[in-house]
Amino acid sequence: MADEADAAVLRLLGEHLGSLAGADLAVRCSQGRLDAGGRAASRKERKQTLTASSTSRWAGAITRASEDVWQLAERNLQAEARSLSARAGRIRRRLAVAVGDRRGRVRGYATEAERWQKQQRLQALSARLARAEARLAEGRVSVCRGGKRLARARHNLQAAGLDEDRWCRRWQASRWFITADGEKDKPWGNETIRWHPEQGWLEVKLPAAVAHLADRPHGRYRLSCPVAFPYRTQEVAAQAATGAVRYDISWDPRKDRWYLDASWTFPPQSQAGLDGLRQHPVLAVDLNVGHLAAWVIDQSGNPCGPPLTIPLGLEGLPSSTRDGHLRQAISKLIRLAKADGCRAVVIEDLDFQAARAEGREHSRRRPSRGRRGRTFRRLVGGIPTAKFRDRLVQMAANAGLAVIAVDPAYTSRWGAQHWLVLLSNQFSPDTTVHHSAAVVIGRRALGQRARRRERRDWTRPEDRRQRAANSAVRPTPAPAAGLSGRRKQEARNPPGPREARLWAQDPAGRTGIPEQPGRRRPFARPEATMRYSLPR
């Protein structure tokens, strides 16, 4: 850094607040599961205890972070219990069938040796499930401040590529706490960490233990180096001038640099319903391993322009790098959607929770062993369905776009059957099955079927509306109506479009799909985050 004094002050501040955060988290974990009233009373008591060693605002940020960490740990434990239960249940169902036999869709194990191995595995899974359920009943969760992966790396530094000194610096930095929640009615959106967008100075309110290091009135310390966000500076400045901003200060020991993150939450935006969105073009996206296949679909269900392919190479990358590549791909989708006048982005309501929960056990047509089983598991692991969904809903809402989710059943099969040859001939020979699947996804969101009608451009006389057909690939077609089909076609394509629904932000600031029975709401994340690297 340019000034070692600033680094020394921030280091002392992070160590002091980190020790308070660790003690507060230990107290919160010892209290177990609490109802709403118990959580409020616990936080009030813990905040009063921490205020004596810091300030009321630092104490509020620490207690809020401790509660969030405990809630996340409980959700992780519940997810582990559900996964163990699903795997154990699948093994029990297969053990109930004789070796080499089949009962309905459940197939027994191939050999006696495999059956014996699965019996041993069932005992291990049952023991783990019993321990997880006991911890849930007691409200006892496991939290590792600094990260479990880094903690385990201490036992094998050579494999992690670290020495003891480097590991200690990373471990200490990961346990520091310099986070201040925003306040709307305070100057520049935050009373504890304050950044001036025009003059560029950054001030930090020091707690009582390190207040002797303050160089400004009222126990504040101003960094000697100016601070300016190089990316989306105007948005950060506008938010700091008109609303609350949360700031996080962190240190990366690998680069020996300090970072300032600014984040805030946008107010919920009202979006048009499905009927309104269907009057405009939509951008249909098919999520695959390694790339996104997209196509703009007009309101008549016809593809417009060339097919779009966005690379998405995530295999073998660190978590932060994967998230950055995913955000970059979604940014391209949003730019394409806005350039073509789309009001919504359409994706499949795809979820591999059941496949991941049951693990390697055979289920219906899903392979479990050998090369096909490894390929399938690698395929499932390479499609970031949940992160793509959350990031897309979050970033699309910020850009004023809606997200429509449709049933993923048979999109690739029907796209190859009804659209692949036509699109390859009329648009591009590089059209793939994934692009044709995107067309089916877009048509399903518009309330239409996947199937095209041969040599016909009109629906029933009472509709009197033009719709998509072989000869209906036009630049500006009219809105389409529902299609009718014969019985033998209805057996292949179920009558009527499959369900399409909107994904949007909820008033609490979280992003994700609406609440459904048995489905967990995604963890709350800040909707916009900017990072500034303090100069050396």
C-alpha cells in the first residue's frame, strides 16, 4: 500500500472486530434454534454486550452477520439430511428387489457382491443421517470461521501449495471483520464507513479499543490515499448520495492488497404479467455444459436473426472465477435482449436436486456405474442451474427485464424433430440441437406448442390470427393464437402449452422463484456489488 500506517490501522481494526465476531458467533451457536421473538431478544442482549467493546453500529453489523451465518449453517445441515435420506431410501428400495430381478421401475442389484456392498453403504448412510437429524433436533450446527477448506489445508500444506507463514496470513485475514451496514438517513449512506464520491476520501469509525489511532474528530480515521471506484463509478456515487450503502473492507494476502466493496439493494420493481410480456419478443436460452444457446423469438413464435452461442467454460476454475464467468455470460444475454427489444428472458425450470441427492444409485434411465455413470455425473456437475437462475433473476431485474421459467420436458427432442432441419436451411448451417431447443423454450413461454403445422398459416376461422408454420418465418409476423392438432400428434405433444411462470424479486430483497412447498428460498445476496482496490 501507499501508506503503511493505513494498513496497520485496518489490520488492528479487523483483528479486534474479528475477535468480537467470533465470540458472538459462539454465543449464538450455543443458543440453538430460536423463534422470531427469541432471535430478537438474543440479538438485543448480544448487541448490548458488544457495544461496550466497539460501537452500537459495529455491534449491530456483527450480530446480524452471526444470525445470517447460523441460519445458513442450519439450511446446509437440512440439505445434507435430505440428501442422506434420499440416498438411503433409494438403496432400500433396490434392496427390496431380488438380485437380477425387477419390480416395476425399480431394478435390483446385478450381483450378490454389489448387493452386499450397498448394504454396508446403507448402514453408513443411516448412521450419518441419524447424527444429522439429532443435530437438527438439538439445533446444533457446525460453523468454521475462515472456511473449512482453508482449515483442512493446514494439515497438508504441501498439497495446498502453501507454507506455514502464508497459510497463517490467509487464515487470519479470512477471520477479520470490517463490515458496516448502510443507513439511508445518514450522510453518504453509511455512518461507520463513509466514502465521499467527489473528494474521494474514505473514513472509518474506530471502536473504543483502537480509538487512540483516530486522526479525525469523533474517533474517525481517514485513509491517506484517495479512493475511486473504476467500474460503474456514477452508480456508486448516486447510491451513496441518495440511499444506504454497505461497505466491506478486506485484505488479500496473496496479492498484498486491500479491497473496498460497496453493495446495496434495489427496491422491488413491478413487472408486467405473462399476457403483457407475450406481446413482445423474448430471448430464449438453453443452458448446457460449456455454453449457452440462445435465440430471439418474436411474439408469433418465429425465430428472428441468427442463432446465438455464448461460451461458458467453468470446469476446473475456482469458485470466484466461475461466478465471474457466469456474470459475464449473463451480461451478454441482457445486452442482446435489450438490443432486440425483448422484455423477458426465458429459461427452463431445470433442477438436478434429485439427481445430486440420490448420488450414484440407479434411477429409471439414469446411469449409475461405469463410463456412462461418470459421464452423467460430470454432466450434472457442470451445469450451474441454481447459480445461473439466481444470478439471471438478480441481474435481469436490475436491467428491467423479466425472467420466465418453462417446463424443460422434451425441449431438445421436439426441437430436433420439428425445427432443426428448417433452421439449418433458412438461418445457419451451424444451428445445433441446443438452438432448436431454445426455440421450443421460447414458444412454450409464449403459450404455443413446439410442433409446426405443415403448409398451413392460419388457425381456426374464429381466431383469424396468423401463426408460425413452415412458411411463417417472417421479420414482423402477427401475434399467434393457440394451435390445434390431431390425436396422433397430441400423443406426442401434449395438448396445450406447458406451464410458464415468472421469476422475480421478492420485497425482502432476495432473488429467486416464488415460495413453493418443499422448495428452499435462495440465500439473500446483495443485488449490486462494486469493488475498489486500494492503491499500493
